[in-house]
Amino acid sequence: MASISEWRKQFLEYLEIERGRSVKTVEAYDRYLTRFFKFAKDISRPEDITAEEIRQYRLWLNRQPASPSGGAGTGAETIKKNTQNYHLIALRTFLKYLALRGETVLSPSSIELAKLSARELNLISPEELERLLKAPDQATLIGQRDRAIFELLFSTGLRISELCNLERESVNLESDEFSVRGKGGKVRVVFLSPEAKKWLKIWLDKRKDMAEPLFVNQQETRLTPRSIERIIKRYAVAAGIMKPVTPHTLRHSFATDLLRNGADLRAVQLLLGHANISTTQVYTHITDRELRSVHQRFHRTK
């Protein structure tokens, strides 16, 4: 009979090999399960995971101080509800795996996720977006690279990990579209705007290195998500944008720009690479502000 630690090891391998999850995703599941088993020290078999053990764990988790990155830490604020849900989702998925392997375990559906308030989107105005796009010094190679990054993010809605993983040969400047592998290994097509195509061509034409990544630093090594986050933050400050700006802000701008201009929600879902349309629906309240003008134009006022 396999021990709980052996089951856990097999589960993580199953995620990576059979489910095709990325290494980072597997590491995240490992981290969340580690926290649970550190709390529930007496669990040695799958059937030891009980509803009461889960209840006690949720209570403990809800009281844990949050670190600046949102995980457990020593700060005054507690772990955010969405982060708590990540822990519970990992546990539910583990139980589903055990049931799939014929083990008698607590029903995964019995673990309910914490209710979340309406998601707050980190948005910038069209005017702020324009200032950000034009913030890089277009007379320098680094400025041209950064402008290409900004235009590509806004043109495609790429996730930062997807952007960083692009190779030179990934982007076809002739067809104005290319395929990108997103979450869960799913492939989708994204499209280049004229501005994105223009600045990508400038960046690629001016490069002297032979490195394969689409975006590299001065040492000719691939830019990391963290480095791009710092780049965007620096330009946002230079552009006089007082609110936080991240790579995901440009993804939000991409989605809201499409919806404000009449794009269908289903099409936006596909362009963003969302598995469920419910994830895309978070953007619909942004377009609600347009309803005021509709009401004023078409509702009887006399």
C-alpha cells in the first residue's frame, strides 16, 4: 500500500507527464500540498484526509499572514481569498487523482472554494496607455526593443510567460499572425497590429546578436518575466502614471479595447486563451459604462 508521500510524488508526475502541466504549475501544486501536509502531520494514508481535517486547515489558512507576494508570510494582512483557493484547488485535484486510481477518499466536490468579491482589474485609461507606449526612447536599440514589447503585448494580449518564451522564428511578419502555446499547452493564434509589426521589424533589423529568443537583454540572454515587469514599471513612472502597471495591465487593455469597440465576448475569450468564458466575463462590466450613453440616446425622455 502506497504512503501519502508516494501518492503525492505520483500525482505531481501525473500532472507533468499525463496532464502536460508546466514545470512551474507542478511546483505550485507541490508548494500548496506541502503546506497542507505540514499542517496535517498525522495524515499517512489517503483516507486520513477527512472533512474535519479540511475544515481545520481552512481555518488555519484563513488566519495566516500574507507575504508581499501574496503567500504565507509575517505581515499584518492575511492570505488573500484567491490564494487560499489555489491551495484548495490543489487539494481537490489531488483527491480527484486518488479517486481516479481507485482509492477511497473524501469527495473532492465537498471542498468548497471561498467566495470572492468582484475581481478588480488593474486598468489604465486610453490616454495613459498611449503615454506608456511612447515612453521608450525610440532613438536607442533598447528603447526600440521596449516599444516592440509594449506594442506586441497590446496587440496580442499575450501573457508575460508567453511573451518571454517567444523565439525569433515564432513571429511571422509576413502573415501578421502566429501561434503561441499558452496555459495547459493549448495553442492559439494571435494577430499583429500594424504598430506591433512595425516596431518588431525595427527591433529585429537593428539587432546584431544571433540569439534565438525574440527579446534579449544587453547580455544577449532571454528577458525574464521579472525583468519585463521592472521595465514596464519604470516606463509607467516616467509616463506619469500613478497607479500600478504590470504586463498584465496591457493584457487587460487589449481585452477592454476589443470589447469597447464591439467585439464579441466569445471572440475575446479565444484571443485571450481563456479555457472558460466565465474568466473573460470579468471584463464585461468595463463596457457597462457605455450603457449610459445608450440609455441617454434611446430612452424616452419626454
